[in-house]
Amino acid sequence: MSNDLSTIAKNVKKYRNKLGISQDRLSKLAGVTLHTLTKIETGATPDPRIETLKKIAKGRKVFQGEGNFSFAKNNVSSLHLC
């Protein structure tokens, strides 16, 4: 399970960096606190809520004009932002 969570953390950070925006900017676009986004990116949040990950995906969509999220194996713990 920790491998899945680290995948979430890596993907959130990877796509944020790919967009070239700060954690602060993405947190504001997504409507989540900077603290929450930081905890997700570092893997400190053991099980991020689906609603929070949807907000982050939506924040990316607002910034780049597109964005999706998908569920691998229909399992919350294996959510991957794409």
C-alpha cells in the first residue's frame, strides 16, 4: 500500500512540476490548503481523500486547460493522477 501512496505523491509532484507551478499556486487553484498539498506530495498523508485528489486534478485542469484523474484497479489507494 505504501508503494501506491508514493506513486500518488510522485505523480502529483511530477505533474505540478511539469506545469511549472508552485505548490502554493496549485493549492489555490485546487482549493486545498498548501499544508494538505505538501503532505500529499511528501507522502505524509497516508490515505489522501478522493475528494482532495479530485480538487487537485481540477486545479491542474484549470491551469493547463485539460486534466483527468483515473482509478487504477478501482481502488482508492491506487489513484493515479494523469
